[in-house]
Amino acid sequence: MRCEKKLKRIRQYMTGLLAVWLFCIHTVPVFADRAFNDIEHSYAADAIEAMAAQGYVTGYQDGSFRPVQFISRQEWATIFAKTLKRTLNDKDVITFRDVSPWALPYVQILQKENITKGISDQLFGAKQNMTRQDMAVWYARYLGVSEDTRSAGISSFVDQFDISDYAQTSVWLMERLELIEGDTNHYFYPKKFVTRQDATLVAYRVWLGGDDLRERAKRLLESGNGAGTTNQLPSLPEPDKPAVDLSPEIRPQPVNPEIEEPERHSSKPKPPAPDPEPPAPDPKPPVPDPKPPVPDPKPPVPDPKPPVPDPKPPIPGPKPPVPGPKPPDHSSDFVVDEVVIKAPELINQPETYPSYQLSFQLYKEGQPVSIPAASVTSVTYTFSDALGVFDEQGKIAHAENIPAADGMIPVELEVTIAKPYRVLKAQTKLIVKEKTPPPEAPNVIRSVYLATYTISQATNLDPAAWSMPYVFHNAKGEVIPPGSLPSDLKLRIEDSSEIFDENGRIANLHLIPAVNSVIPFKIEVESPSQGIHFISDAELTVVPGERKKQYFAVSIMLQGKGGSATTVDQIKQARQLLMDHFGPNLKVTWAMENPFVFEDTNRPQLKQVLAYVDQYGDEIGILDGYANNLYEFPEWNLKMDEWLYMYRYNALNELHQGGTMGSPSVFESMDTDQYRKYLPKSLTSFTVNPEQAQWLKDHYKITSAMGWSATQYNANNMYGEGSPLMPYWSNKDNPIVPAQGLTDNSGIVFMNSVTIDPIGSRYTEGSSRWTLHPGDPYVNETDAAPQLYIAQQYLDNPYQRLNTVNYMSIILDINSFAQKHNLSQIWDNFVNHFPADREVEIVGVDGLKQIYESSVGSNNDHSEFSLMFRGSGFKTAMDSNNSPANLRYLWTENASQRIILSKEDGDAAWSIIDFTDYTRSPVPKMPYGKKNSKVDVSYVTGRNFKLNPTAPLTADEIQRVKDRLKEIYFAEEVKYQ
């Protein structure tokens, strides 16, 4: 009854302990016969289960307890306070600043009661490991030891000289109370760290001791039993246990750890060893004593009941007990106040039943007492149990009544002492244990762990280099070497998030969540040869990693003449805005049109641009609009000759030679070490024709082209489809098609300028305009929220590590910005709110070409680009431009094909909205267009939502799509028709 009241009292304080043990997660198999799946071979298994049943300790989410893991100071404080019903939630209490919130109320109460003092005024050392001597100190303070306590004694441990001075009395007291023990050689190891199983075992002993512990501690401290006090000899190992203790730190009790809490006392040392000579007969069998009994003056009546033997191997007779400070009592009277049943482990194994024996231990004021020889005949006892298993002597009389494993046998004991007369009673519940299986081979897998806790976020992850690392443990928790693993071992991953395939490889790169997210999954382990098959929980935390470099190509347009020309202030302001945000180490292209370089009134602007070339390494470029919409090809050639001649005249007048326009000498005069940096290096244009590109390469060595409308050759109904994302070496017959080899390589890298919204309305029915950028004249808003949203998706593109080059690019009409206030505000807002934590290098058009060339060489064989993208939800005023926010896109391409998938929110599968085969032959040749010509130069194969929306894909095209999606680690469901 008292035990039940105590448990009820303690349970009221035992809520919330889960937070103590939920740390990083590993995986272990589940054992059905234990509360935790990894304590089967822990020497403290029974104590762990008993404490868990009360809610004092808990395990991890994967069902493990991790018994050999060290326990931190704040974790131990929580268990200590909860087990002893100590809690405090006072925000006014000044406490240590390194304690976690879940441990704070428990550390506070221990601090308030002077049980712990921390490692400094402000630091508790919360995450430091707990040492064995400090654990003893905490409990000793709880039991009454203070700084003023006189040293009551010295412990009997062999290494007691290693115990710190402040802990000497505490360790002595804890040893005398039998709450701590040494190893089999009686070493204490005071400064070793405490494991979870050690901590739980000691807490279990203190919990069983209850309030009587404090009384016993008080009597010990007041009695002055110091250095001369007899310490109990270490118990010998049990016959069915290995000679070496499983724990070199805190040894398990020599009694059944699953015995319920006794009425007044915890488990105690073994009873005295029986004397080899039989005691005098008595009506009740006497308790054996190491010394021969003194014969009673009156011959006793013989009794058939034998004396109670010790179930443990006896301490050899010749070794007498160490004498205490008081002389032995030889009188026939002796005084005791408590009896405890000693019950060895009862295993459900019939061959062990004949040797099984219950016994008992007597105590006086918390100290074990042996029956004096003169009084041995005055002590009688009777064992009984409700199931009728044992006889009165504690032997098994009816084995058939023993319950199955995990069943309980309620046992009672009554001891009668004749002189002075006293009757003592004790109760316990003996748990029947299952037969211990034979030791397993060390290579039998019993748990699997991940060798890492983390995975990098998708933008930083190289999926080809990442693998799922496993570590396998046997039943003892030891790592199994890879060479010892079974040959038929099979592992399978079950991942509901669909990030990993069953082999643990990355299946869907883009599904990896944000930093600090957790990816849970299961690991299925199977080995038919070992007869194992279990499933364990695991998780990985997403962490930042090293990003691949990103580039932002900027081409700034310089246009007009006279009062309408781009001004020096506009040029300065445009570059300063970029430098204020991205720093001075950036390079841009100053793309100038023919009328701008023609006017000598623009010489100050040209001088400013050349100064930027000298100071920062900026680039000069040619700006040309819809040239094939305005001029025949010979006329366009003359315009280019005029551009270079007038540029040299107004920018580099010292080189001017009259009457040389159209002559190679104009270019040659600048193609020198002194002036080469001022030559134009790229073409910025709305559309690019192969003849134009080839002419610039032959005459001006220009091999870089950035098109305003790269994917739509759209001058007066002339249109075509090309790559808007990936820089590539263009086809000699069509700049919007990647070259497939040396024979069709134009030697010119072609780039698209409007990559801030690569899809937009282009694949939205009823819309034709697809550009959305800070310089779009049909955008009426004054902030750059849609553009920044789109740019962010480029910057956080999950496929960055797979791409040849990660880049955005843009052509800016800064003169129009000045004329249209909303455009200027949008660009300012875009630059000033560009994510500051993203490293982006600003480069010119030819600079981006050189970066691409350094990555892939002189062909497109290894070039690729992929982007996961969501619409901006933004409309422009022209042509119902719409980029729906409920649509996601996957755009992926390499030199062979372009593939675009789309998925509306709520759809079960992705749809293919574009498949363009760049290897198709012949490539449609793009003729030099002229005004009002209607020529279809589209390069459409497979399915294209705009140009061929219902075209079915062939089996070969479907297979190519599947192969490409596998290459980029995309395995979500796709509708292929």
C-alpha cells in the first residue's frame, strides 16, 4: 500500500520528460520483448524498463535508448529532479545562460537547493558530459552532505586517491548506501563520463530507496563511521554471468533489478555465506551465518527444513569480515529493524529450478546485520507466495505453477526473532525471465545507423557524388566491419517524400526541402542467411553547402543623338547603382547603336565609357535592332562599316584616317596591344541572322551574340524556336539552334538576354509576349516584386550543380528608364532588393561567353542547363502577357534537345509541353529577312505548346525524355501523351 501511494505521488511530477532525450536520430531494429530496441544486452536493461514505465526516462523516436551514449549535465539534472520530485518554474530565478529551455526548471530547482553550482557564475556546462564523481556529489548533497560536512570517511575503492577532494565524502556516502559500486577489481574511475545506462541504474537505486535513504544517510553522517568503518566486500559474480562485469563503470545490483520497490528499503547486499558446519536444529530452519552457532542449552526439536542457502557463490569461509569500529556482540540478543527478500533471477528454464533458492538479509538502521552464532537458533522464517510455487524454505516446490516469461510471482516473507521478540515481514514481486539466448555471432546485424546526419540543400548538392552511408551494429552495439557483412545483405529505402529511390540514391533533386528541414525515411534491412529482416526509421537534416558560382550578364544600351541621346550622368548613374550593391569589381557591356557613335556631340559619353574600360575592364559592344527588318544585307554591311569608322573617329580620334570607311585598315588600326581593349567584342540585338553573325566574326572577330528575343525570330511574321536558357555554340545556318559538331559549328556563342522570365506567357494559351524584366515597356508597376520573385528562383534553382553555367542576363535601355519614371523605379528596386546573401558576379556579354567556353571548350557536347520554375502570377498590358502563379515548369536542355514540363497545382502528374530535337536534320536555314516577308523558320519537332500543341511524341522521343529526366534526377510521375 505504501508503495502504491508513493508511485502515485511520483507520477504527478513526471510529465514532459520526452524533450530530454529527443536529439539527432539514428536507427535500430525493434525487439518485441523490450521497451527499447537496443537494451537487450545492457546490464541495466531491467532498471531502464522500470524507470521508463514510471516516465522518468524515455528513448528516441526510432525506439532506441542508446544505453552507452554519454549523458550531459543538463540531461542528468532533468532525470535527477524528476525522479526525486523536484521542479521549479520561476522566471525570476537567475540561472545559467547555457541551459536549454526544456531543462531550465529542473536546473533551477537544483541550483536553488544547492545541489549543483555550475562551472561558473553564468555557465552550467549544460552540454558537458557528467562525471561519475559529480553524480555522487549531486546525490550526496541531496542526502545531506554540504560544504560544512566533516569528512565522515574514505571510500574503499582502490583508486580512491583519484577522487577529487570535494567529492571524497560524497563518494564514501554513496558507497556506504550501496548506490554506487566499482568494477570487478573495485575501481571507481571517478572522472570517467557517465553513460545513459549507468545514470539510469543509479537513479533506479535511489528511487527504490525512497525517503528512507535520507534517514540512513543522516545516521551514517551523524554516527561518525569514518575511515575505520567496515565496508562490505565486493560481491562475487553470479554463476551464470561472465566474470567480467559488462559495465566497467557502474556495476548492476546483485539482485533481480525487476523486483518491485520493497516497503521500506531498496535492494541490499547478499546475505552472509553459510558456514560449512550445519547449525543446531531448531523448530524453524535458521539463517546461515559465517561463524559456527553457539549451542542452545536446551536441545531443539529436529526439523526437516534445511537452512536457507545463499543463491550466490559464498564468500570463502577462511576470509572473515573486516572488523568494524565496535566489538562484535556475543550476546544471545541482537536487534534488527528490517528484512529484505533476496531473490536471484528466475529464468523460465526447468533445469535451473532444483538449485533455485530464496533468501533474505537483515538490517539495523540501514546497515546489514549477520545473525550472531548465539542467536541463530532464535530466528525462524517462512516464505509463501500466492501461486504456490515456493515452499516455506524458499525452494521451488511446484514448478508447474511458475508463470510464463514476464509473469510475476508475489512473494512474502515472515521472520520471527525470539530474543528480543520481533516479527519482520517483507514482500516483493519476482519477475520470471525468458531463457537467455546463446551469444550471437559478432557479424549478425541488429541495428543500422547513418554515418551522416546531414544532406546539403539542393542548390549545393552534387547528386552524382552523394550516397547514403550506412553503419551496421551487432547485438552488443559494436560496429560490424564492411568485410564481415553478409553477402546477401539487402537494403531498401522507403521515402514518402520521393527524394530518394529504393537504393538510397537521389531520385528527385528538386524535392529536397529548405535548410534546417528534416527528411524522414525508413531503411529496410534483410539478410536471409542471418535470418534478419527489420525496418528502421532515419532522418537527414538539410544544411547549407558550397554554392556553384552564378553570373549576371548586363548589356547597357547607348542610343540616340543630340538632346535625345543617353547622357554621361545616365551612364554614371547606371554603373554606380550596380556598384553600390554588387561592389566595384564588376564588368558590363556598353552596347552602342550606329546613331550614337556617329554623333561627335556624344564624345563625352564615349570618353566616359573608355574610362570604364580602362578602370574596370568593361566591354564595348555593337547594338543593332531588327536589322533584317530594315535593310537588305549589303546595306546592313555598310551600316556596320560606318559604325566602326565613326566609333574610331569620335572615341579614338588620334587613329582617324579620312576616306578609309569600309577598309580593313579601320579595324587593323585598333587591333593592336594598345587599342585592342577598345574594340567591340559582342553584338546585342533583337534578333540575329547567320549572315550577320558570320560577317561580324570575319570582319571584327566578334564571337559573342546576345539576342533580345533569342527564342523568337519574330520580325514581321518570321519566327523560330531556340534555346532561351543555355549559352551554346550556335549552328552555322541558324543561330537559335545549338551546333551538333564541328561541321555545323559557327564558332559563335549565342546567349539570350531575357532570362528573368524564360517561360511566362510563351506556353500559356492566348498569350504571345513572354518577356518580363525590369525594362519591359509594357509593365506599369513601380516596384520589382515580380522580377525579384523570378530572379530568386534562378538564384535558388535546385539544379545549379548540374548546369554548365548558372546565369541571368539582361539588356537595359537606361535612356528609356530616364524618360519613363516607373521603369527607372523598377530597376532601382530590383538592384537594391537583389538578395544580398547570393554571390553573383556581374559580367559583360563576351565575358559570359569566355566563362562558358572555359567550361565546355569549343563544342556543346557537355553543355546543359535545367531550371525548376514557378510562374510569377503577373500580367503585362501587351498581348495579355500572363505568367500564372499556379503553374510550375521544369525546363531542361542539352546540346541534343530541349524539354519543358508543366504541372498545375493539384495535378497528379507533369505534362510535356515541349520537346525540341536539336539533332534533327536538316536544320532550317534562316534566310536574311526583309520587310514584310513571311517566312516560317521555326524549328519544331515533337510537341510544342505554341506551335504544335497536340503533336504526339514518338516512342523514341518519349525514351529520350525519360533518359534526360533521369540524368537530372527527376523521377516524378509524367504524362507522356
